[in-house]
Amino acid sequence: MIHFTLASSSHWLIAVIVSTWLGNHYVMIVILGWLLGGFWAVSSGLAIHEAAHHLVLKGRWPACLAGLVAEMP
């Protein structure tokens, strides 16, 4: 669960940092989005898949909560 929370929060944090620091440098934003966003997209997809099989946490509701956190980005 901690991994999913860190991945989700770091995704949001980097989006805010990139948008404030780079401003109108759209080429750099696209390159960073492609490089970093791909990692988080695959990581979130894997987390959602594992939560669907109840392999993240024991029980149905904790696994659903983990899946919701993983889907936030």
C-alpha cells in the first residue's frame, strides 16, 4: 500500500513541479511526461491488477482501497 501511495503522490508532485518550473516549455513537458509518465502508468496498472486479485492486502475492502489509490494518477 505504501508503494502505491508514494507512486500516486509523487506523480502529482512532479506534475505540479514541472508545470510551475517549465511553464511554456512544451517540448520538455512532453519529454518528461513520456519518460516519467510511462513508468507511473505501468506501475499503477500493475498495482490495480494485483489489487483486483486481492494480492496487495488481505481482505476485499483493503484491496479495493489500494486499487482506488493506485487509480488516482
